[in-house]
Amino acid sequence: MAIKDITLGQYFPGESIVHRLDPRTKILGTFVFLVTLFLVNRFAGFALSAAFIAGVIALSGVPVKFMIRGLRPILFLIVFSTILNLFVTAGTPIVQFGPLTITEEGVYRAAFMALRLMLLIFGSSLLTLVTKPITLTDGIERLMSPLNIVKLPSHELAMMMTIALRFIPTLLDETDKIMKAQTARGADFESGNLFRRAKGLIPLLVPLFVSAFRIAGDLAMAMEARCYRGGKGRTRMNGMAFSGRDAGALCVLVAYFAATIYLRTMGG
Amino acid sequence: MKEKVKAQYMVQAAVIGSLYAAITLLLAPLSYGVMQVRVSEALVVLSMFTPAAIPGLGAGCFFANLLGPGGFIDAAIGSIATVIGAIGTYRLRNAFYAAPMATVASNAVIVGWMLYYFYAVPLPLVSCMLWVGLGELIACYGLGIPLARFLQSRRGDIGL
């Protein structure tokens, strides 16, 4: 995979109401949506989930083709799972191709699983499409802050995640450079069995480690020089606050969750 | 002094996380799916040398999976599996050859279960676990052990 093909963070800039929601609302919303996908036990439930996610996508202004593009990497899994479910599930036969039989139950299960998988991908990719990675880690920090009671250092964890995120593109670039340099020196990353190939990556990883730990040392020194003292008493440039639209979004979420439960237990 | 150690620990963890995510993304699609060989899992041997690797690998796995095809569920469950594996490897750090086994086992069981249950991979649960375990075995022992041997001899130079 070429480095340019990696859409880091996949953030789709915008000013929509979904973009402007508090990251905590978005994380919570994604979590509830993903949970509901596993509560659904009939197609009517998926229709509701699809309508809900379609509504959120429309509000977010993220182009549909952008969302569909997110399915591309997992297309193989969807096709593989559909084909296997079609032929492996036992039940009432519909069509027969030699030893292979497609059953009524197989068609139902294949469609059910493919739909769930697609909605799963739509739901989780939408979160990163409408939330900047840094905002996302800020949201995670605030959501984890009650865990400070059990001595979980939420600030340090979020800070670490932010730094990690910042360095991914730098190290991607560095890895690519070292890979090319070592290939030019005769390193072989592509032949032999899997064990040999894995071992062949040592000439890549060793210089990468040296470079990465040098970066870490420099950054730690810079932070110390700027009197970094951890999370206590630290203020933010952009504060986080629940607004009316967050309350509205949470109400819609509760209604959606209740409707899913209703369809699961009582719906026809 | 305490603050310096804290910043150093945090930055080291962050850089390990970035390394994990960068290698995973660069070697995709081999890094995702049932028949995956996630080369970056070899980095788990770092937890034999520094506990900073535990949160670092967790964060790295979180981002790599979040940016991968599996999305949020893969990110949440995958990083839990990696953290558990890294803790096990850290605890077993004195048993050189056995230590990475904790990561192999944790990922095989948790990621295998996740692929079976959440992603509906149409293979029996045990097969899902075995496939993931095999990929982990290749990464952790094919690359991880030679890497750990190198790190053991050059620990001071690298700053671990």
C-alpha cells in the first residue's frame, strides 16, 4: 500500500451540526448504534438502523460516495462471508449447483450478516469522518476522567494517544524511507516463506527503532524544558461543553434505542 | 526528576504506539482479517524491556484498527487484546522464549472471538482463533524473537 493511499484519521472537514456535536455525544452515539446492530433480530430492525444512519450521514454532509469508499477494504470479507453463508447454511433448498445447495435460510442469513457488517462499517467510520482525531482523544479523556478515582491516569493516557497520533505520519514516512534505502542496499522484503519474510523485516525495524527512540528522547526533553507537569491544573484552549444540540441528539438517540428494543421484542 | 521520568515514559509509550500503527498501516491489507500476519505485533517484545510498551501498544493498536477496515469495534476489542497480551509478555519477561506466547494466546482468543462474533466470519470459532494465532506466532516468533535478541544486546544504544 502506498503511503498516499492511507487516509489518516479520514476526517472530512465540515461545519454541519454533526461535526459541531460534542465528541462525547458522538462517541456515545456510535457506541449505542453499534450495540443496537447486535440487538436487531429481524430486517425491520436493520431498516430502522439504516434510516437512522442515513439521516445522520445526510445531516453531516459527508458525501455518500465517501462512505461507500470506506466499504472497499472490507468488500472481500463481505463477499466471502455472503458466499459461505449462502452455501453452508442448512435448510430448505432453493437452487442446486452440483454438490452445492443454496437454502432459504442461507439467503436470509447471508443478507442479514452482510447488512449488519455494512452498517457496522458505516457507523464506526462516520465517527472518525466527522471528528478530528485530536478532538476524539480529548473526548476519550473526558469520558475516562471518572476512572481517575481508581487511579487510572486519564490525562496521561489521552496525552500519550495525542502524541502517538501526531507521530504516525512522521513514522510512516520514516518507515517508507528506510524500506527504500534498505532495498537499495539489497534487503529483500518480498521472497521466502512467511517466517523468512517476517525475519527479513529486521533491517527495517532496527533503524526505525533507533530513529523513533531518538525522537522520543528529544520530545521528552522539550516537554520537560517547557515545564510539562501532567494534567493537574491544566487548562484548555478550546473547552468542551454540552449544548442544546447535544441534548437534542441524545434524545434522538434514546428514541432510536427504544424503537430498536421495541422492534426486537414486540414488533411483527 | 519525577516529572521528567513521567514525560519520558509517556513519550516512549506514544512513539511505540506510532510505530505499531505505522507498520500496521504500511503492511495492510496483510495486517487485517482472519488470515492476518500483523508484523507490528512483533513490537510486543518491547514490553520485555519497558512497561511503557503496554499502553503504547494499546494506543497503537487502537489507532491502527480505527483507521483500518474494522472500525471502532476492532479498535476497542483489538486494543484490549493487545494490552492483555503486552501485560502477559511483561510479566513473563524473564522467560525469554515463553514471553511472546502471552500475546499470541490473548490475540488468538480475543480477536478470533471478535471476528467470529462481531464480523460474522463464517468459520468455526476455533478455526478463527487458530488462524489469528498462527499469524501472531509468525509475527512474534519469526520476527519478535530475533528483534528481542538484538534489543538485548544493544539496549543502551537505543535508549530502552
